[in-house]
Amino acid sequence: MSRRLAHIVVSVVFANYLGNAFSYVLQAGPTPARIAGSLACLLTIGYLQLRVFSRSGVDLHSGKAYTALGVMAGLVYVPYYFFPNAWSGMPGFLAGSALLVLPRRLRWFVFFAVALSNGLIRAQYVSDPAQLAYYVVSSVVAGMVVFAMSRLPSLVKQLEVARSELADLAVSQERLRFARDLHDLLGFSLSAITLKVELARKLIGDHTGRAARELAEILNIAREALTDVRAVASSYRELSLSDEIESARSVLTAAGVRTTIESDHPSLSPRSRTVLATVLREGVTNLLRHSDATSCTITISGDDRLASIDIVNDGAPAESGTEHGSGLNNLATRTTAIGGSLLAGAGPGGTYRLHAEIPVDPAPEQPAEQSRLAGPLIATRLAQVLVTAVVIGYGLMATTLVTYYPIGPVGIGTTVAGIALTVAIVLGVVSRPHLRLSLPLRVAVLAALAVCVYVPPFAFGNPYLAGIPGFLAGTAALLLPRRTGWPVAISVVALQGVIYAVLGEGVVGVLYGVLAATNHGLVLYALTRLRSMVNQLHEAREELATAAVTQERLRFARDLHDLLGYSLSAITLKSELTHRLLTIDPDRARQELTEVLEISRQALADVRSVALSYRELSFDEETRSARALLNAADIEVVVRIDACDQLPIDVKVTLATVLREGVTNLLRHSKAERCEIVLESSRHLVTMDIVNDGISSDERRSRDGSGIGNLTTRVRALGGDLQAGLTPEHTYRLRAEIPIL
């Protein structure tokens, strides 16, 4: 609906500009040659503007667009010699089209040069400074109107794509959270079950009582894991610190690790308690998986401000270094999110220490902000700037006309005050999409505008209101109900023609007054509506992102139930059976435990598989997202991707990460107008280049930043190389080379 409205308004506004020019051709003395020649030029200008510069999907930086701009320049300046009075409004088309087509560094220079040239050309026919200023300002305003009318519909379309991609990014973030919860919860539970099953199987026959106790704990862990499967898809889950302490003591003791636990901590908020319990769980899980510890000391302490946990064991792995696994990275993310910190590493005497500090009562959790980057900001900000600039420009144009008429200082002062108040009301009230007014207040606004618009011409006989009554018409269409607003708007436009006739204007003058009022009203209506639509679309896409996340939660819950529900239920049933068989049939009990062990190992592998699948980035999705976000940021993007279906998964994930980081850096730190993304693969090597022309000081330094450093680590882990820096062509290139083994 927004795009349809945009096309209608664009067509009407452009037709009014062209129709006004043709009316002056007729006024100057029509002949068949003049009529045919002017119509041919005007219709060609309209065709180029509607079918090339204003058409969605047209590449405005192509050779076709540049050729059309050259033709437009000829149609604007050559006929000026033959139709000097009629053609004074045409430079606005060239100025607006230049903003659409030319590179960023050149477009504004050409825009103002075209506007100034209109004044210079008119200086050959008129000498009044006020009139010359009018022609310059009118070209500036017309150029902005042409640009706005042409650009905003495509921006709305691009915004739809960008917000859809951001909804996908929200889903990706939710997938990462799912994977983290799955790793933290079920990884520990299944590791504990596996360990206890192995121990219980050894104890059957010789230590039946001890085996029974271990089986009872296995049952408890399996039942808790089933509960966790249901809880992991929820948005928030609170863990019990005391339960985790007892679970850690039991599991470590079962593994033959001498355990000392000291707990003396203040009362913690639910978020802090959950994070502390998660750190304890992950620390114990890592100890059991990756170390040969024989002793472990766990100390939980704190004061009124901070709580801390220390997990120290004597089994530091030989390869322990600075690299952390995904579990510790998840913990670091959790602790940092609430204002805490996490340290992990080898200590003296072959020990390994995990230390975390968290606030007792962290600040309230803020909703996660999605990376809007440039797309939505450009649309909303541009709409606001254009509305403001066009309304002020129309006001300045009317002001320059005040001195045309001998109305004296009082008349000039009153007229200028009326123009200023009209502009203030329009910008302060009418053009603000989120301002909600009651119907009486809307009528009061219309009444105030009517006073500002009509008092000067009736009091002083000054028809300066070339298009200012159009603001009243547009306001009526915006503020009044549809069945009332549009008839009032049409009546205001018709009344403008009547006023011009009463004031003694000819046919061309009356027509000019009607067309000018129509254009002012439609431009105000269109820019305000499109700005409102952009905001509404923005909010709608936020809701879409939320709905997409909810849908992903449901799908994830189904995956967990289908994949792990059976395994955990089987573990529970077989553990109950084994408990009954301990004294009756030890051999059968040992056999059942062997099957439980196989199921638990398979379930643990399934957990890792599901977590990995939810962590992996899709290169295809990242490519689509990059293209959409760059387009939304008004950056021309060229993508050339070789077939990469046969690439190893770890290579594709790394390339997707490089692509995401490269595009993010481009949008944050550069002023690029063009970006090229190229992926080429051969039998033994795959390379990806991200090249842009927006070199900035920030981007020159980004090579040493943490983002590029992290990417370098990832790429080198696969035996590849990452390079970032300036090229001889004065562009910035991020290049990743990864061997295919």
C-alpha cells in the first residue's frame, strides 16, 4: 500500500511540475512547433524521472543511469534558450536526479551547482535580487522534492528486506542462546550419568549397597535432565546453587576426586545465583572431561557487593593455554552480561583455577538491542530531514515573493509572520507521525493554519500564497478522517484558484496557483505519510523478529523432545530396572547398565550435535544478509560466489564469520559507496575478498582491533591467512585464504 501511494503521489507531483511549465509555454505565444517541441521535452523528462530514476530495482550507478542523467541535463538546459520563463522549474529535476545517481563526493556539489545555475540563467532576464533568490531556492526545494519522491518508496522496500534480515539475525542469536543452555545443562547431566553408570557397574556384586545409592542418584539426574529438556526452550531459567553444590560433591566423589567445598556467600539475586550455579556446573564438567585431577577445592564467598567462586584442582591439562573452549566462552558471556568477570588458567604446582566474580544484585537486564546498522536509520532520518528541508524551503520561496507586491512594511511583516507560523505549525505538529491529537485539537490546528494562510492575502491583496495554502490542504488530508479530509483538501486547492482570480490573475496565474497548492499539499502529505509508514514498518518488523524467535523456540523444543526425550526416558526406565535387579540378578543388572552407558554416551553425542548445528553460521544466509544490509545502507554491492557446497563445514563457518565481521566493520567505520564480495574456490584453496571504497581512519586502524584479531585466529586455526589493508586502487580489502585439505 505504501509503494502504491508513493507511485500515485510521485506521478501527480511530477505531472504538476511539467504541467505548470507547459502552461507558461502556452502563455508565451503557442505555435505548433513550440507546442510539439516543449511537449516532447517535458514528456521525455517525465519518462526519465518515472521510469529510470524513480523506479525500484533500477541500478542508479549503471551506465544506463549515467546516460539518462546526461540526456536529462540536455533536456533541462538546451530548451531554456527557447522557453526561458517556462523552463525555470526544470533544473529541479536535474538536481534531484544528480542526488540519486552521482557518487557521494560529487552529488551535493552538482546539486547546488545546478540550483545556482538556475539563478545565473535567470539573471539574464531579471535583475531583482529577491526574484533571483527565489529561482535558486525553488531549484533547491524542487530538487529535494524530486529526490524524496523518487527515493523514499525504494527505501521503504529496502527497509522491508533489511528488517526481515534482522529478524533472521534475532533467530540466530536465539539459536546461540539455545546452544549455550543445552551445553550447560544437558552436557553436565549426561556426563554425570555416564560416570555414575560406569562406577555402578563396577560395584555390582561386591558393593551392592553402594551400587544402589549410585543408581538412585542416576535416576535423580535423569529425571532432572528430562525437566531441563522442557525448561531449556524457555526465555529464563533459575538454577538452585545449593542443589548444584550437592550435585558437584556427589559427582566428584563418585569420580574418586577428593573434594572440599566451602560456601559462605550473601543472599544473591536469582540472576546472580543462576550464573554462579552455571559456573560451578561448567567448572566441574570441564574437570571431569579434561583433567586427571585427584583433588578439588571449591570456595564460594562474598560480601554485600560481590560474590566469587574458586574452583581449583590439581589436574591441569598439559596443553592448557590461553584458548578457551566453548563452555568457558559461554561462561564468560554470562558473567560479563551481569557485570562480572571470569578468569581461567593454569596455576603453580600443576593446578588449574577457575575464578568468577559477579555482583550480588546486578543492574536490571536490558532488552537486547538488535544491530540495526545503517538501513532503518537512513530511512527514518532521511524522511525527517527531507520533510523539514522541503517545508522550510517552501516557506523561503514564499518569503522571497513578498517584496514583489507594494504592501508596505506592515503588510510585509504580517505576511512573513504568517509564513513563519505556518512552517512552525507544520513542522511542530502536522509532520510528526507519533503525535496523537484529539479531533478538537486537530480542528484547532487547521483553524490556526487557515488564519496564517488567508489573513495576509485578504488584508493586503498579496497573492504570495503561491503554494502555502497547500499546507492547509495537506494538513486536512492528514489530520481529518478520510471521508472529510480529502474533500476539505480539494476545496482548499479550488479556493486558491478562486482567490487568484479575484486578485486579478490571468488563466495561467490561476492554473499556477492551483498546481502549486496541489503540489505543496501532496508533498507534505506524502512525506509525512511515508515517514509514518517507515516508523510503522520498523515496529512491525520488530514484532516479526519476536514472532520468529518464538517460532524458533518451539522448533528447538520439538528437536530436543524428539532427540533426547526417548534417550532420557530409556535411561530412567533401565536404571529403575537395574535397581530392582541388583540383589535378584546381578548379571542382568550389569547388562542393563551396559545398555544405559551406551544410551547415555549416544545422548551426549546428540547434545553436542544439536548444539553444533545451532551454533554454525550459514554462509548462504550471511551472504543474503550482507547484500540486504548493504543495499539498505545505500551501498552498491556486487557479489560473486563460486559454488561452495562441497567445502568442509568448518571452512564455511569461518568464511561466514569473516563475511559478517567484514560487513559489520564496513557499516560501522567507513563511508563506502560500493562494496564487492568475491569468493573463489579451487581444488586446494578457497579465497574470499571484501573490498570497499570507503577508506577512513577508523578502518585503517581496524586491522589491529579485536575483531580482525579474532578473525585472524580463526582463519589461522585452519591453516589459512587473513590480510586487511589498503590496496593500490585506494580501496580497503579484507582477504581470507584457507587451504582445502
